[in-house]
Amino acid sequence: MRLSECLNHASISTLQAIAQNLHLSCTMYSKLDLVQSILESLRNPLSLAEQLDQWHEEWDVSLRRIALHRRNVFAKEEIEHLLASAGHDTVNGLQKALAQGWLFLQNDSSRRRFYIVPTDMQMALRDDFQRRWRARVEVRTDDPLVQMDEGMAALHDLHTFLQYVQQREVRLTASGAMYKRHVQQLMELFEIEESIELPQWRFGYGRRTYDYPDRLALLYDFAYDEGIVIERQDERLTVDPTRLSEFLTLGRKTQLRRLLRFYVRTYRRPIPRLHDIIETIRLLADAWTSNTSLYAICAPQIQAFYYDQPTDVWDQRIVKMLVHLGVARIGYDDDSGERWFQITKLGQELLTQDEADLPDELTYQQAALVVQPNFEIVVMVPDARMEAQIAEFAELKSSGALRVYRILDRTVERGLSLGRDFEAWRALLATRGMAPIPVNVDRMLAEWVGRGGIQAAGLGS
Amino acid sequence: MVVYPQADGRLYVSRSLDRSGHLGTNHSSLTLDDFAQPIQFFDEVTVYQVSPLRLRELARGGRSAGDVLQYLRQVAQAPIPIQVQRTIIAEMKSASLALQELTVKSTAPAADVAIALRQEKVLRAYQYNAVQAFLNGPAHGVIVMPCGAGKTVVGTAILASLRMPTLILAPNEAACEQWKQHLLAWTTLSECDLDVHADNPDKPVAIATYGRLVARDRQGQLRRLERYRQRGFALVIYDEVHTLPARWFRLTAELAAARKLGLSATLVREDGRVGDVLSLVGPVVFQTQARDLTDAGHLAPVRCVEVRVPLTGRDRQDYERGSAADKHRIAAQNRSKLDAATQICALHRAERTLVMGYYTSPLHELANRLRAPVIDGRTLHSERLRLYNEFRAGGLTVLIVSRVANAAIDLPSATVAVQLSGLYGSRQEEAQRLGRILRPNGKQAIFYSLVSDQTVEVKRAFHRQSYLVEQGYTYEIVAVDALYRGG
């Protein structure tokens, strides 16, 4: 609802209070006159700026939270709570805000009371914050030498993890964690490796924080939360094939967005203002922004969490994780110098677009892989469902910008012994390949699956 | 061109999958080859590896890590892994620091050898580049070129440019002889300037085999090594450096010299000690691939054919009962292979054919059938040279050799090679043997490998071939019957 509509619905006493506050010299008894005068005043950039200055002074943190809030409609307790963060007592605070022209009381038919910030006012507040902060952050126009950008690695490694659980017998300890051997192997297969030496205390950042390094813990918890992996009673970890295939039918960016949502949901407990912080970052860091200056702006929203000091929370729980999720990237010129922070294009998409609007570069029927004469399958266009099938008779060799599988006699043997459909697999390589399967590979495959050795081919040159 | 960078420094390059077509904006004038080295040559996707050496070279040429990263970010389809960025920065930084340390001190070598290339001799462009890469590169370095590309030519040209007292180490006597003939033909040196195992300290250029260099006398002393060390060669050339047995590495690398040059066709070893070559001799300063030279017409194209020969009868029974070692031996000495080899020689009777094998008794048996001579470990040195010369001159159409002739022998006239058996799954031997027929004589050559079907040899052959496959060669696999249906 826009400001004009809110004013039209407002009571005459509310309008009078606003007009007084704005020092308007209009007739206080004509609603039409009041509405027009208030609109005129708040739409005038100069007088609006004046009001904003005053509101900032008065509301500070509250105003910031309201400006960055996902919603613009609040219940009474909610708005009281938000206003209280600026140090006002609840009744007076609310009355005061209602008299300023940015918050309105809304009565609907069910006689429930809502408080609403007009959408155009919320936008104006947000723009105003953005302007103020921009004056305080340091940005650079050239690119830093080193750039830590993980792109969609989180998603790739999630797929790798799920594939791993599907392919191997993953046993769990009595406390339900994967054995270290598995974690080690996963780290070797992952695009982004983490140290598996964990500090003593770990809690608060998800269900399995204690057992795994941060990034793996997030991926694991997500998969668990989605019901894709199941910790079975007999201390084994398995994959629910139905849930997995449902998940994989989503577009890749949609999958990643779910992971990002899950991160915010999980980390919101230790970091209650996480959403606002991410929104602040998103508004500011479209260019390379110095980490120090960005932290200075976000700091009021960040508190220590047990042993995590506010700077730890910022570096380890927010910045590092946003980089892992492909939302942000970090750059620097030399190891000791200033760190620079930037929201990625992918990050902007994930943070602002609805699931349905997320464009996905993936079109399923196009050629997507190359079988190399050295028995490697190079996946050029990522497609988790296709890769799950590739992995039936091959194993992941390296992951990165593209994923490379290799075919070995034992991987073929394994696939056969598990009763997988070799012909369907070979057909997949043939139809999705950018080129035919190399003759030497095809021959060797035929031999491995025991289709009767070498056919006597002519020696024509 | 689209580049997909991997964390291990590999760059997968697809030329057909260019969806953006943005390479027109290549204003940085860098190319992938400036900082990466191709390691696998396939039609669809070529694989490069980021090369520290090339990065350092680039840094010495005044380029910065920023230039490389900027270029890479332009062509890459995904963010550059942080490890790759770090490697690029670290190598290029160290290059400027180590510049003084690595280049040759300007102190002139003790003696100036009067040597020059003969005027009529002209290097090919890539040979010239190889020479320059070594001369302008670090003091110690390795040049990798496929067989037939002219490693000896390059070594000779470097010797002629540096004009230093030189020791040339080669794997066997025949190779020493070849170096000698080559030096005489290509340079102004005369026979009296050369010292082949003569131990004459007055001669500026000495040639020896590795074996003689590290031979011990009756007291167990390394006398010759000691004498060579005292002679103080300024340049040591290690021919076929990758073939050096591991235990000889350290001994021969002890020779102090202002400059060391390693020459190699295949930097691949089953013992995984390629790193030793690089650390004891020096880094790869120049590398060129068979495929590029074939495309440019410098090397004859080669067809590789793996012929599956059945193992039957008594042999098969023995094979099934035998231990792992027996299995290899029985499969290698499969008697049906001799029939197949005979048939191949008949098919190619007009061409000069080289038959190679690991076990000598089948070689001798084949020699009897074909009435062709055999060179093995027991053949006298002079006899070997005579046979090689006769084969080169065309007096012999078939020559049968054991593994003594794996490397460093120039047999430019052979266009057919038959591999009866090999040293287990040695990728190096496979490449070496193929190299015997990789010659710039224009005619397509054929390389046959005889493999006993349904035995351990199949798997071994698969491994042996993997290096050549990565170099872009393809193997046709055919059943033995195909030989009899005419080719």
C-alpha cells in the first residue's frame, strides 16, 4: 500500500497529528486538504530529507530494521518490539511514530489491527540508508588481483556428497556422525576443501556443526533437513531416492537458493539480525567494497555469540559462508592487505528473485559431455541427474569449473554387480556427448562388460 | 575457445563449445601457451596444465600476474580456483627475485672451443626456438621433443652456440656413435676434436655412455666419473635423460658444470621419478608435441594397431596354471605371435620393418624364420653398427632388435614397427618404440603391437598406450584374422 492510500484510510485525528508534526499551514478540518498537504510535503525531496534526518536521530536502529524488513505490515507487538530497540517506551513510541507519516494503523474487516509502512515510504527509507552508508564505505573501481569466488561450488559439492552417500556404504558413529575417513574422502572430491581439524567448542550453527567443518556441516544439515539423506537406526547413512530426484528436478539456481535460505534460517539463531545484515550488504556491496568499512556499518547488528567475537561472527559466519554460497566474493592484492568484498551477480539473483523467476542456464537436452580417449568423461554442462547416472559406471576424478569422471574396469564391474543398466548408460554417453565415444574407449567397454571380446574388424586404412 | 579451470591447475579447453564467442576481445595479446602447457591432445577438449616454468618466463618478459589473471578471467567459463591464482602469483613473483640466481654468470667458460655449425645446415623454426629457450633460460634445463624431431640437432646447435668444453652422455654405444657422426656432419669439429671413451683430456668434446661413466673398477672406485669431474666440463648434455636408472641419477648429476642440458622424448616414468630428472638436471625449458610436428609435416603420421593374438593349446593351459610372473612371460612369448609377425612382414615386404621384443628367444626364432639378423645384448658393438648401417642403407628389409635398441638409435628408413612383447606396462617404452618410426620421411608409418588376447597383456597394453593416447594418438584394435584378410 502506498502513502497516498494510507493517508486516505487514516483517521482525521491521525492526519492532524502528522500535519502538526510537519508544521503544515493547511486547514485542519478538511481531510482532502490535509491529505494533499501531507503528500506534497513528503513528496518534496527537500522537506522529506529534513524529516528523514529527524527520524534517523529519533529511531536509529529501529528505523534501520524497519527499512530493511522483508515485510511492510506488522502486528502490534511486532512493531512495538521493533520501536523499542531505539529505547522508546512502547505506548509513547508508537504514538510518536504514527504522528510522523511513515507508519499507519490499519483496521481490516476482521477487526485485527495491523501497522503498515507504505511501500513508497519503506523504499524511501531504504534509499536514504543506502545513501548514508555509501558515503561511509570505501569502494574501488579496479579488480583486486586475487579473487575468491566459489560460484556454484556449494551446489556441486552437495551433489558430490549425495552421490557419495549413494555409491558407498557410509557408516555412522554412535553419535550419528560420518567416520573421519568418509569426511576425508569427501574433502578430496570436493571443489572446495576445508580443514577437518575442528576447534574444541562448536555449537549453535546447525545440527551437525559439532561433527563437521562449517561448509560440510551446512551441506549435510541441508540435505538432512530436506529429507534427502537419512540417518538410519542401524548407523548407516542413506539417500531417499524419491526426495533426491524431486530435488534434482529443480533448476540449479533454485536449488542453490534453497541452500541459501536454509543458511539464513540456521544461522539466524546465533545471529538474530542475519537477514538485515545480508540486506545491508546487498544494498552496498555491488562494487568492490573494503571489508573494514562494510563491517563498520554492519557492526551495530552483530553481537558476540559465546566464544565468537563480533569480528569472528562477521568473518567466519557471515562473509566466509556467503562466499561459500556464491553470493559474495572476496578479493585482495596481497596476503596482508585490505580485503575487498563484493556481491556477485549470482548473489544478486539469489537474494532478489523469486524461485519462479530464477533464470537457469541449463537446458536439458543439449549436448553436455565429452568422452575423451583416455577414458575420462568431461561434463561440460552441469546436470546433476545426468551425472548421477554417469556415476553408475564411472567415478568422480576431479571437480571444478567442470567435473571429470573416469571409467575404469573396476567402476564398470561395480556398476554391473549392482545391476545397473549398462546399455542405458552407454546410450547416455552417446546421446549427450558432443562427439561420438572414441573407438578405443568403446572397444574396451565392450570388453569389460564381456560382450564377446574384439570383433574382427578389417584392416582397411 | 572456452576455458574451464580446475583446482589442480588443469585447464580444459573446448574450441567447439563457444557459446559466448567473446574471444575477439583479446586485447591483452596473451595466449594460453604463454603460461600453460598442453598435456592431453584430444579433438574435443584439450587439457592444459598451468606451468610454473612458463609463468616465470613470462614474468621475466615483463608480464605481471595481473595480466595473466585478467586474461584467464576473460576466457574462463567459471571463477578461477584460488589455488590456481596463488600459483600464478607466487611463480611470477619468485621469477623476478630468482632472476640473477638462475641465469648464467657472465664469467666466460675456461676454454673457448672452436666450433660452429656448418653453413649449409639450417635449423627448423621449432628447433631454433628450443635452442633459444635453453640459451636464454636457466643454467640447467631439459628439452622435451618427440623422437625424430631432432634432439641431436638441437643439442649440437646449443653446443655450437656456447662453445664450451662439453661432455655428452648417451644411453648406449650406438647412440654415442650417432652423436659422433652427427657432430662431424653438422659442425666444423673434426674427428680429432672428439673423445669417445678415450679419456683424452685435451679433446674439447667427450662422448660417453652413462654405463661407462658410472662403472666401477676392480677396487670399486668410480674412476672415470672422478676423471671427468676433474676435467671440468662447462656443458653436460644428458641424452634421453628420462631413461637413466634411478640409482645413476645422483652420480651423474654430481658432475659440476656451468650448464646442463637434458634431452628427452618422453618425460614419463613408471617409477614416478620424473621429478628427479627435473630436480637433478633442471626444469623443462622447451617442449613440443608429436602431434603439432605431424600437423606441420615435420614428422610422418603413424597408425597404431593393436593386434589381438589368441593364446591357445599348451600355452593357454600353462598360462592358466602359472603364477603372475609366469603369466606375463607366457603371454609375452605366445608362439602365435611369431606367425602374426611373419604375416605382417609379408604384408609389408616392400617396406623396411623393425621387429622389437623383450624376450630374446622368440626374437631368434623369428630371425630364423625370416632369415633376418637380430641385435640383442650379446651382439658386438661393431656388429650392431654394421647392421644399423646396412638397414639404413637398404641392404636389409627386416631388422629384429631386443630392448637394447629401445632408444636413441636413428633408423629413419623404417616405416613399419612390430612390437612382439614389452617391459610390462611401460608407457615410456611404448613411446620410445613408436619413436623408432616417427621420422620425417613423409610416408605414413604403421606401429603394430602384438597382444595375447584374454591375458594380462591386454591390461598392460592398455596402460602402455595411455601416454600416447594422451598425446593424441589413437590405437585401432583388431583381431589377428584381419592380418590374413589383407590390409
